[in-house]
Amino acid sequence: MDDILTGAEAALREVGARLAARQPAEPVDAATPEQAHAAFEAIDRPAGELLRERLTALRPGAGWLDDEWAQDVPRDGEWWLCDATDGAVQYLSALPQWALTATLLRDGKPVLAVVHAPLAGTTHTATAGGGTRLNGRRCAPRPRTLAAAVAATSQPPLIARDPRALHAAGASLTAVLPHVLAVRNLGPTSLQIAQVASGHLALFWQYGPDPANLLPGALLAAEAGAAVTDAEGRPWTPAAPSFVAAAPGVHAELLDVLRTV
């Protein structure tokens, strides 16, 4: 697994360097969703093809999940789940908060994850049973109380924006705000969860099923020692309607707040 992890990290760094070199210095002129999608496809498609070529060479027998918005995670075999430009909105807006992700799934569970943020110079990696590392060094969440926590959240993904998820997202923000130092949305979901794993954030929560973006972070956080559940405290699964990753201590306090939503 170490060889695969090293190769995956190298692939993300290679593709990330190309994307960073191509990112515009000014926001892309896209007045409509269709124009924004076309601009994104012109960047993301070749990056995704290169990433697929590199990762397939590492694990020729593994399948490839093309649709990053897919809600169904294969339960059998090995699959690569990747996003060449996680944080497309920020990328097209000439902002630095974007990343690349690669997750190797085995029988429906993540066994390897890499989240690489080129402009931040950070690479978060984890393997099942092997712990989590930030730029090659072991990392872990920092103990916190909720009152001393910098929290992060994100909105439900487009495919999951049903009224219940939207209501829960807004209501939970209102509920959490009085109890923490600050709540931030710092870009890609996967990167924010990785920052819980490394101790830079105390917690992250989100409503709506979002396996493509949550799976890499879930492995990183769990292997680092964070608690990973849904908003009711049940073990998180890709089909869960909510997600929580939090440092020890603060997790129970956060769940008490979220249960009031």
C-alpha cells in the first residue's frame, strides 16, 4: 500500500502543478451556469484524464468512478474515486482554496486517501490502519471544548439540495454559532475535513449525502483519531444524510447542539 500511496501523491502533485499554472489571475467571465460549466470542463477534463492515466497505472485492476456526484458507492472490488479540481467555484474565481483528491475504495470502504492543495502547499494522506499524515508527518486533532472551537461547515451539494437538507444546513448554523469561536466555510469539503484531522480545525459538519466529497476526508479524520459520525452520533456511511468529524471532547458537545436542529 505504501507504493500506491507514494504514487498517488506524486500523481496529484503533477496534475496539481499543471492546474496551478493554468489558474487565471482574475475570475473567469461566466455570467451563467452554462458558461461556468464550460469554463470548468475545459480545465477539469484534461486534468482528470491525466490523473486517471497515472492512477490506473498504479492499480490496473481498479475501476474508475467518473461521476463525482454519484451517490452510489460500489460495494465490491477496488475503485478509484477522484476529483481533479475539488473546489471548482474557487478555482474559477481565482481563489486559492481548491484541491485534488484521490481515494481508493475496497469493497465500499476507503483504504487510501490523498488530499493535495497546491497553492497551500499541503498534502494530507492516510491509509486504513496506517494513520494520517500532513506533508509526511503524523498528525492528529487537537483537544478542544466547543467554546474554544473554530468550526467549519459546507452547504448540501447541488444533487442533495432537497428542502430538508437546506433547512438543516441553515438551522444548524444558527444553532452552532453561539457555542463556538467562529464558523467558517474554507473551500472544498474534503480539505476542510482533512484540516480537522490535522488539528487546524476543531470540527466540520454538513447535511445531505455527499459520498464523493466526504469519503476521502472520512478516512483522513478517522485515521487521525477524530470522531466520524452522522449528526445523530451513528457511525457515518456514504448513504448517511449528515456528516460530522470532530476532535475528541468537542464531538459530544457538537452532537448535543445538532440534536436541537
